[in-house]
Amino acid sequence: MRKLKNEVITSYDVTALFTCIPPTDAIKITRECLEKDTTLKDRTDWGIDHIIEAEELYLETTYFSNNEQFHRQSYGCSMGNPICPIIANFVMEWFEQRALNTYPGVPPKLWLRFVDDTFVIISKEEQSTILKTNIKFTQEECHNNNLAFLDCLVQINPKRKLNTVVYCKPTHTDHYLQFGSHHPLIHKLGVICTLHYRADTIISDQSDIPSEKDHIERALKRCGYPNWAFDKAKKQKPDTNQCSTNANPDSESTTKTLITIPYCLGVSERVKNVYKLFDINTAFKPTNKLRGKLCPR
């Protein structure tokens, strides 16, 4: 994509996304989205009023404890609420559509959003005025022809075109899941697959991919990953579902029954083999987590 001289690339990030969304507006926007959904009746027996009533209950339940005292969050959506990410995305989609459709100035040349992070190509005169709203945004401008956005570092090359490479924050330490940790092998192979998949999809110049994968291999070897793990990961099918840490390489069909069991070395693998005889796929989940040690119930 060519970038003109009077345009800039910039990114906007919502400040405290969940807590800045008014619940009354969220309920109104959710109702509008549901009323426009022509397939809702095919996917659930719940009516719109029932869904909105449940949403109101969730959004009003904003109690939390601190130092053995109970408090109630008075504004915004509560952190940790399972439906808040969905509601926040509804609100952001509604907001960006209204902002782009009603903005009186020159619209952005490019507008890409992931949840609350937005990558924009816009004229210099418009970059500070397009997002004047009650939702607070922080803006990250391009410095030295570079702009970090999520896992990407967007670069403006001498030909005024955009290149992308993998971006890691300055505090990143290349510390990943240790190979000697009590996790199933597929989780560890998933780390390799995921990092390789990120390199293959983010890096725009194919000649830069080998150096990134060499960096990945060096970093993972410091975490105890042996050479055979990289060879085994390369044999996995190039399926994005299998490149996640929750994927199952033995999965042959999405129509099979899937169960999730706690992982116990040597035992869970045998249970998995038994289930496989009955055409049942098995996924593992770790049980000994840091959260359980720091926040015991």
C-alpha cells in the first residue's frame, strides 16, 4: 500500500476499555444489534427481551471484595465478566461506524481495528479531530518511519510503501513455556507452531522470515526445547486451529465428540488412547496453575 506525503500512519487505543463503557449505552446498542440479526431465531430460543434482561443482570452485578470489604463498581463494565468482551466489541463497532459515517472531514484512507486498538492512515490535519468523543483514546504516532501495532512493527520503506515485521516490546525477555514444565506435549509443540505461524503471517518480506525463525529456535532452546520438538512441530499440518496451544493434532473431524480432562503425566495419555477407540477426541488442561497458588479459594 502506497502512503502519500500528506498522510500519516497512527494508532489509537481506548483507555480502560471495559470501565469506560456506560452500561445503559451498551444495553441500547446490544438491542439494536440483536434486532438487526435475522438469524437469531435459528441459533437460540431466547427472545431479545430475555437476552437484554440477562445482560442487564450481568452488567449490574459489579460487586467485588478488597481487604475483606465489599464494593460496587459504579460505572462501566466489570473486569472479568465473561460477556463484557462481547459487549465492548459491540460498542466499539457501533462507535466506529457512527464516527466514520458522520465525520465531516476527510475520512481515513485505512481504518483497521482489533477490539480497542485501531490502525489508521489519515491526513495530518484530521488525525487529532476524528476521535473527539466521550470515550478516551491514547494516540501513538509514527516515529522514525516505524509504528508498533499489536504484534506488528509497521515500517515505511524508502519507496514510501509499508512493510511489516514481528514486534516485541522492549521488556520482552523471550521467556516462553518451559519444555520441562508439567504440560502435555501438544501444548509445547503449539508454542513452536504459534510463533512460526506469527512469523509467516506478519512478516511482509519473505526474505526476513528465516532470520525470525532462527531467533525463535534460539529462544526456545534456552527454554529447554530439544531439536526433535522442532522437527515434530514442522510435520504438523499448516492448520491455524492446530497452531494454537489448545489444538489436538490427532483431531480428524470437527464432528467428533470432544472432551477436556485434567492433565496428569502418563495417565492422561492412556485415557486419551482409550477414548480414541470410541472415536472421541481429547484435549488436556493444566490443573496446577500459578493463579491457584496466588489466589486460593
